[in-house]
Amino acid sequence: MSEFQKPLERCSLEKAPAVTDPRYGTPPEKRPIREHLEHGVVTIDKPAGPTSHEVVAWIRAMLEMNKAAHTGTLDPKVTGVLPVLLGTATKLAEIFVGDKEYVCVMRVHGPVDESRLREVSAEFVGEIYQRPPLKSAVRRRVRKRTVHYLEVMEIAGKEVLLKVGCEAGTYIRMLCHHLGLALGVGAHMAELRRTKSFPFTEETLTTLHDLKDAYVFYEEEGDERMLRQLIMPLEDAVRHLRCIIAKDSAVDALCHGADLSAPGIARIEEGINRGDSVIVYTAKGEAVSLGEAVLNSLEMLRAEKGICVETRKVLMKPGTYPKGWRSKAEVAER
């Protein structure tokens, strides 16, 4: 992914000084390599042939990982962007369900005038109705999906190159079939490549072969540079979400599943609304938890007590930062 502002830079609303103890935690870019892998995301250029599950299984074995998961399943015949989440990042699979982009070769079954083709294609932009194909993992009932754009990029005889931006769960094979029906000549999908899977693009793609080579360099020569270049820290992958910086004293409580209260906040990003998904970071830029905002940015800034973010997923191991809270049992003993 391209350069972006770090959480501390994005959180322009200061509630308290973002002071952090250098003895605890590690900035994402300085994590030891095994920790880097356990908090990593890699965007694979999936080849035609294997299923998404097979690709993930290979990566899990290749990197000697216990946990790995993919987002956005690809048909064995389809190539392109397949995000693979490693270790702790697997907890975030649900936040990567979003829009997709594909480049597709559609083969029409008869002669079609170019102007007619472009006219009909434009009619499929917006809400469409689809029934999943016979070979699908979901129930075959009619459902609505949104096509954001459908561009006719090139025409060569009976082959038409299309670029489609659409809602997750849109079947491009069915879209080609319906385009053919609307054109009156019939059509089918000949080739398909995914070029975007929210929020990942082809900019960060790596092949299975390159990933394997990078791991071999690390194991046999101790050179981890290529591995770090191919696998991004999970913090890079969640930059599309709003963020909050927690005080060091609040971090361990969050790691035990506590909600983030007003006294535990150091800095806040502008533009947070109630109900937004937010990532809570340390002042070193480490992702601590994923939560749901119960107040907006200005309300959090003004609040002196009460819950500001309800914790949904814990991303940091307890004990990374010193304990700055007391359990109910400890309070009762005092």
C-alpha cells in the first residue's frame, strides 16, 4: 500500500498528552520477524487452478503459521487479488468485506454493434437482481447487488474486455450471461481477474513463489528484508478505519476485553460518528483493539467519564503493557 499518515498524525484532537514508555510495546515496523508474521497481511496474486482455501493452506505451511485466513473467496479459475490474514489479523476478516473490482473477458455468441453493446452495458449499472449459479456455496435465491461501474474497455471480434466495480457477492459469470440475454445473442464469461478487494489493490500483490523465496532467504541466510517487504503489518491494512490513541495505562485493560472509557484516551481522529468501527492504537502505532464508537469525536473529546468505545475484537496480547487497572476482586480486597 502507498504511504499514509500514522495514527498519531491522524489523531489531531488532543485529550491528553500521548506519552509512551519505550520499555513496553514495539512500533509495528520494528517488531521481531516472528511477531511481524503473527500480525501480518499478505496480498497474493492468486493463480488459476487452486482454490482460495488451498492457497491459504500452502501459506500456512510455508510460513509455519498456526492461523491464516483469506477474505473474498475466488473461484479456482479466477486469478488476482486474494488478501491473506496471518495470526492475529485473522480476527479482522469481517471488516474486509466490501466492494470488488474485476477485469473480465466476455465472449458474445453472435455479432453485436459496439454502440448497442455500450448502451446495454450502461443499463446494468446500479441495482441488479441475481440468482447464484448452481456451483455456489450459498443458497440459490434471488438477491440484489449493486454494480458501481461497468466499462467496455476493448472489443476484439466476439471478445469484449470489461472492467466491473461492484458490491461483494456479485457474480460476474451471471452478469455476463444476463448481458448476453439483453443483447439478444447470448454471452459467457471466458476469463476473470480480480483487481481490487476492499481495501486491497494490485499495488501490493506478491506471488506464492516470491513469498516462498522470501521465507527461504530468511530461514537459510537470516535475511528478513524481502519477507518484511511482502508482508505488511495489520496496522497498514486497517488504515481505512477511524482511529483513537489510548494512554499506556489503559492498554492492558483493553487487552483483557475492557471497553475504552474517556479517561483512557489520549488523542482522537476527527470525523468519528456514533456506530463507526474504530481501531484503538498505542502511541507507538500498535493496534490494540477493534471497537464501535458510542460517542462522536467531539463528544469523546469533551467527556470526562463513561464509555467511548465498546471493544469488539482484542488484537494485542495481554501483558504487552503494564497493568494500570484493578479487577473487581482486587477492588473488594482494598
